[in-house]
Amino acid sequence: MRLGRVVGTCVVSACVEEYEGRKLLVIEPVSREMKPEGRPFVAVDAAGAGSGSEVIWIGGREACYATQEVVPADAAVVAIWEP
């Protein structure tokens, strides 16, 4: 699990069936001090986060299981971080 900040959303013109109705967020990874740490990426939202939210995300195979139904994903937002 890692920290990130939602910096935007992603809108697609065509997607796989499993993504229908799901929100895709652009996440900027951050350090524990909340300083940018790496390049932004797209993650499927399983926590109901919005723009500007600080979040906890997971990557790799576990991201596929973050939602109730298995979706093909490399990264997923699993919680909203409220320090």
C-alpha cells in the first residue's frame, strides 16, 4: 500500500466491459511527507475518492481484487487517507 493524491480523472471513449460504471482516477504518488514521488498514473477507484483527495493505493495483481468484481487493473485506490 502506498500514498497518493488524486490529481484528475480519466475519461475513455471505449473500455472493457468490467470498467463500465467505474471511475478511473489519475493518481500522483507521494511520500509520507506528502511530497510528489514519481509519475502520475491511472487507477480504478474502489473507495469513492474525488479530485484532490489523499488516498491509499495498491498496485500489481492485488489491484484486480480491490472491487467487488474482479477487474483488469494495475493499480486501485482502496482507501481515502485522512491524517
